[in-house]
Amino acid sequence: MTYDNPALTIVSDEVKDGSIRWRSPSNIALVKYWGKHGDQLPQNASVSFTLDGAATDTTLHYAARRSAGEGVEVELFFHGESKPDFTTRTKGFLERLLPIYPFLRQLSLRIDTTNSFPHSAGIASSASGMSALALCLVSLEERLFAPLTDRSEFNRKASYLSRLGSGSACRSVYGTAAVWGRVPDLGESSDEYAVPVGDRLHPVFQSYHDDILLISRTEKAVSSRAGHGLMEHNPYAPTRYAQANRRVVTMLDVLRTGDTERFGELVESEALTLHALMMSSHPYYTLIEPNTLHVINTLQQFRRETGHPVHFTLDAGPNVHLLYPDVVADPVKKFIREHLLHYCEDKMYLADRIGRGPEELAVNETTNA
Ligand code: PMV
């Protein structure tokens, strides 16, 4: 499929200045995407929970450009400060979208963006950031041209654009849980955009918490982009891609039936497999730290003693995500405070839970360009 559309150009005199604002959450993969090909296409399917608290708030201000140039005119402000490095990355992303949105070159854009989580928390912001921007762009298309056919077409296009910015961002467009990548028996699934798990999610999972233990807030030594690249020559890659595709099918069944034990086995193995792939790349590297392992060991002991269904997962970094249903929230939070916080940098953790997905917000006049 292609969204390329040379007809999407504007008559500059007719466009009034305006702003669009979206808040979009981060997501945590349960079955991981690690390895890509072509234009940000995944080597295997993945499935994630959408978070609630960890989110990016983005306002896109637009005005007709005085003199049309070749590239896109944009400046990005992060928490009110001009950020040349973010501006360069965003400009590159928007210029890759020109075949889809040729009108972007006819506008002058200013992007104001803030994260709900501390910048130095070591939490990846590309999923929330890229999806928030993509949602603003699809809203802008609707405002300048015509509404898309329906809400699911809107989301599909926002997910497609998000993917081009950062693969995992395409899953943030939907509430609760999302699948990205072709899955047999999931007719609407695609490598080009994510689809919602929707009502195939058992109520126990709808109540899930994700407490993120901040083991280290140091910026990671190897970027996701480089990590994906190293998968091209990883000797375990073909086996891994086949395993992940099978696991997505199993995970969807687990999510539907509410089997928290099987869920735990899968997410924990996925977390360790992701890091094992990093350790078996050439050159190899490690992102987990001693305190990551201390937390995992302490958690396993807590589980043996209490039987509570609380499990860990990891992203591409040392922080540990603890996943558990609301019914055990009190004992788990007590356990975190008493036994895990001293493994966290500055004793910090972010209490999050499964969320309802992005939200379009009224534009706050004080952030106007
Ligand atoms: O979206 P990227 O290119 O930053 O890749 C992120 C991949 C993981 O977060 C490690 C796993 C995933 O599926 O989100």
C-alpha cells in the first residue's frame, strides 16, 4: 500500500495560521521487535501494552510559508527550549513524508513538545514523541483537506506515519494493547502499521500496572538504530524472528484468556532474549546493569514466597518494568518500596499502568507561536 499523494498541496493564501495538539503515550513491548529491514519494516511481529502516564504532549503550529523552499521549514522546542538536534531529526522525518504530504513544504512549522516523565529518566521518548507528531499531522491533513473515512482509517494512517519515525511508535496510537506485524489469523494486521488488540484483551490485563524502576538514568551507549542494524549479522536472527512470530500468536491467546502465569513466562523470556541478542551481536554489548539483575532475583524470590503474579520486562536499557494486575497492587507496591527502591538511581520509580491511548487536546493559547 502507499499513502503517496501528489494532490495534497495547498493554496497558500487560503490557509490561516493554526495549531493542533495531541498527547500520546509510550508503550512497552511484551513480545519485542528487534531487527528491521527496508523502510522501517519489522523482521517479526510484536505486541505491546500502551502506557498511561508516560506520554508526550505535542503542539504543532503552522502558517503558510512566505516563500516555498525545497525542504521543510520547522523548529522544535522541547520544554520551551529550542533544540537544534531534535529539530534536525524532526526535519529529516518530515522531509521523508513529503511524497505523502507535499503540503509540508508550503508551511512554516513550529513544534512545542513536552514529556510527562523526567527527560533524564532513561525512558525512551521516541514512541510517544513520534506518535504524537504523527497524530498532529493526520489532524492537520483533515483540517486542510477532507476528513478521512473513519476513526480506524485515521488511526491506521497515524500508525503508518509513526512507524516511519520510530518503529515501535506505531503501536502507541491505540489504547490498551496493539500488534504490529503480519500475524496469521489476524486479517487486518500489517508490517506497515499496528492494529489494536481491542476487545481481545481479558479484563485482568486491562487492570495491569507497569511500575518502571529507574536503575540508571545514564543515556544508553548503543542506540536502538545501531542495535537493529547489528541483528543483520546476528547468527541467531532467523531463529529469533521465527520464535517471536510464534510468541505473538501465543501472547494474543494469553491476553484473550487472562492466563497471567503463561503471560509472565513469555514476557520474562522476551526481556532476557532481547538482551541475549545484544550480547550475541558483533560487536557485543550489554545494557543491563548489576542492579537490573538484583531486582530480577529479588522479584523471583518474592514471587516464590507470595505466589503473586508480578513479572518483569526490560526495554533496550537497564530499567526494569514490573507488570502486575491491580488485585495485587498493595503488596507489590509495599515490596517495591521496601526491597527494590535501593537498587534504583535516586530511589526513583515511575508508577504507570495500561492506558487508553492518545488524546487530542485543546490548544493552550500560551504555547502558541
Ligand atoms: O522503535 P525503535 O526503533 O526505538 O526500537 C525499539 C525496540 C524495543 O523497544 C527494544 C522493543 C519494542 O518492540 O518496542
